[in-house]
Amino acid sequence: QVSLVESGGGLVQPGGSLRLSCAVSGGNFRRYAMGWFRQGPGKEREFVAAITWLGSTKYADSVNGRFTISRDNDKNTLTLEMSSLEPEDTAVYSCAARETYYSGNLYSEPGHYQLWGQGTQVTVSS
């Protein structure tokens, strides 16, 4: 059974940086397209970033240029590097996986993903 476990959340000041990780176990990581989503207080879940198994990426406009998604297919790990953080980035961040059998497609809707982690809290506040 495939499991996704996020880590790296915490409290950071505005303008600061944080790195989130998502460890994937129990499956062939290369067969999955991966994504990061977030849900802020009182808000719906929203797309943050996505990556194909080969490393093509897509970002939400709100984070483009500040966040970087990457993956290590040998270590079964997905990463989200976040910089220039703003209070509006405060949310629970979750990683998600879609089994795509080496497809090059990118997915930005929560309904496209089959597997989810439990989420990690990111709070941006002074």
C-alpha cells in the first residue's frame, strides 16, 4: 500500500524560507505524477505546484517565482522549497500522487490525484 508522509512545516517569519518534504513508500515512485496543495483557514484546498516523473513543473500564479517543486526518483522523495513567504501562504500543505505510468501530463486539480498525505502546517507570522 502506497503512503505519503509530509514533513518540514513550522512557524516562519514573513520573508523567510521553508522546505517541505514528502516521503513516498510502497510503490514505484517513478510512475506517479506528484503535486502540492494547500488549504488555508476558512479556504478551499488550492493547487500549489505539480511535477511529472521526468521533472516538468507547473505552479500556481500566487507562488510562481517563490516556490520550487522537485523530486528525487531514487530516494522516493518530493520537495517543495518555499521562499519569500507571506502571511497569505499560511495553510496546511499536502502532497498528492497520481499513478500515470510515466505520462508527461501535469495535474492541477485535487480530483486528479488518488493518494494524499496527512498534511503539514505552515504558519507565516511575525
